[in-house]
Amino acid sequence: MKGEDIMAKRYGDRYWEKEAPVEIRTRQLILRYYQQAGKLQVAHYFTDRDGREVVTRTVTLDQEDLQLHPQARDLLVGVMEEWAP
């Protein structure tokens, strides 16, 4: 059975409507962590000339997917350890 076939969805497709995330903003990124859903969203944003926030891209990292693919998890953990002060 493929990894994608055995991944259970904890919250369904609309976890972002059911759970308030922990949100951290940097100058260019928004990080949203949905602990119960096992999701980490990384979004790029900017403020346009009219002062409106524009989100250009969002990537969602899935806990179960990374658990099923240890090489991907290890790469992510390794990068975070390398970047830590």
C-alpha cells in the first residue's frame, strides 16, 4: 500500500476552520502551526502599495507525511539544526 493511501486525515479538509493556529510572522513569512491537525503552513507575503497584505504562496507540511518519509523529515530537521544559532 502506498504511503499516500494510508495517510489518515485527522481533521478533514478544513482543519484551518476548526483549529486556531499558533502564528509567527517574520519580515517575509507567516508560520502557522495547527498542532491537533499535524500541519505546519509556511506562507510568503508582502504588503502592497495600498498597505494590504498579499500572500503569494503557502506550503503545508504534514506530520504524517513526514513520518512516512524519514528522509524528508531528516532533511528538514537537519536544516533547522544547521540554522539554529
